[in-house]
Amino acid sequence: MTGACCRSGWDVPVEPDVETRLDAAVAAGTLGVRAPWSRPLRGLPHQARVVLRVSAAGECVFHEKGEPRLCAVHRLLGPDALPSACRQFPRVATLTPLGVSVTLSHYCPTAAGLLFRDGVPLAVVTDAPAFPTSWPYEGLDARCALPPFARPGVLMTWASHERFEQHALATLAREELSPESALANLAATADLLRAWTVADGLFDDFAAVVLGARRVPPDEPEAPLEVALADWDVVAACVPSAPARPRSPRCDVEAMGVGKTSALVHEGWNRLQRPVRRWLAARAFASWLPLQGDGVRTTVVGLRVALGVLRAEAARGCAKGAGTELDGAVLKGAVRRADLLLHHLIDVEAFARDLSRCEA
């Protein structure tokens, strides 16, 4: 209901059956929108021929003007009348032989706000009421695929993949660990998993022992801000269209001064470790990276790079705020920008290939 997706300016493909229904509703005056409500575009998925038209300000024509500002299609015709992309947002789904796993894109302000709730433990919820099993989930469909790699040439099983995912969430839920220390813990575990050989017996049994051990990693300091900015550059290079690439946070950080900006981020970063770890957990769950990368090391490196992107965006927020120290509001904005880049702008397969070089 915040309308962030309606104001994103994205090209939203409209499937042929949805196009027919919206054509009829617009012609009947049901939606209060005049034709043309769409524009043709080539190369769209699902046999779509058109995308939703947006205004000069980048707003979808169906985004209502009154208060509250809602989607006219959703409000008047129901979610079944929406294009698939609108129905799915902000869900990010992965379909495997184990079932459907759903995480959220925190580019959605409502989803981003959930990271800051108090008194709610970090946990995977099965059959959540807001995510009915009857919903037509779309995403990365690996139901007929082989399970992820432990390392190049060595497959895990789906059961051990799920166990590693659960281990990652449990590690990121540990209040005594900083985000950096939690990722150092996961990196050590990943290296143990990928060291499996036939002499170690069944992989599932080996993984159960490795993942069942509780490790106390050394305290891992924050990486220098320059490292975070370099991580942002690595991810931004995977945006397939240069005009769609966001402006680098480096410009704002260097204008403020790297040292001064780093100090502004540091104090708040220590106080806001819980929402940061929750955000990392949301990226670790239902992630496409294990299925597109070449091993568990790639999965953990992906989380570390994502953390760098978040710190770079937090630094942008502090610098653009005329020297504002990192607080919850600035971090929420950074989370939204980070997920816009990581979920919506990059070519995720190209990103996975790039990160998989760490497996060598």
C-alpha cells in the first residue's frame, strides 16, 4: 500500500489474458483510466506484447491519485487481474523438490519495516497465512534440477542444502554475533563442507556432523568502507543496461570524506546489528545463488558482498543526509536501495558466475 512498486518506473510485462481483461475494464470505464493504458515492447516473457504505461513521473497509470493511493486494478478487479510481476512483488520464490520457499524483496517499504520489529524471533514460518499454498508462485523453478554444488563437480543433496540453509539462519539469529562474525562462521563451515571426499562416507551424514557443531568464530571487524564501495561496484557491474545502473555511492562518500562518512556509519552499525542480520537471513533463505553458483563458498561470498552493498548504501545515506549518523531510518533506506540493486537491477546469473570464481 506504500506504492513504491507503482512509482518505480519499471517495465511491467502484461500477459495476454491479463491484457484482454484490462482492455475490457478500461473500455467499460471500470478503472477510471483512459486508453492507452499500455505500450508495446518486444522481447517480453510469457508471450506478453505490452507493458503497463507509466507517466512522465514514472508512475503506473493505474496508481490511484486519492488517499490512500492504491492500485486500481487490485482494488476493483482483485489480485487475479494483475500482471504476474505485480502479483508476485515483493515475493522472491524458489521452487525445488522440497517445496516452495519464499523470501521478500526489501525494496518494498513494508517488507523493510519488518526487519525492525521488536519481540519477533527470526524463524522460518511454514504455511504462513499471508502466503497461501494456492498462490501461483513464480520464481526460479528448480523442481526438476539437480541439487546445488558443494564445490565444483561435487553435488550436495537437497536435504543437505536445506540443512545448510537452516544452519545459516540459525547462525544469523545468534544475538552475540555481529553480522561480520556470523558470516565468518558460515565461511568456515562452508570450507569444511566443500572438503568432503568419498572417504568421508555419505555426504548427508558428513554434512549433519559439520552443521551440527556450534562454532565460536573470532570477532570479525567491519571491513573498511573502501571494501564496501568496491563490493557495490562489483554488483553494479552486473546490471545489464548501463542507463539502469544507479549512481555510485562513492560520489557522495568522497564528497563528505571517506573517513568522516565511515565514522558516521560505524556507531549506528554497532547498534543496528539485529536488523542487518535479519536482512542477511532473508537473503540466505530461498536464495537463487546456491542454485546458480558453483558451491557453498559462492553462497557465503554472495552474502558478504551483499553486506558490503548495504554498508555502501548506508554510507550514501549518511553522506547525503549532510552528516547524519546512521540510524534506523537511514538504514531502512539503505536496505531498500540494496535490494533494488541485488534483486531487481542486476543479472543474477551473471552475478552468480562472477562470484563463482571464488571456488577455484
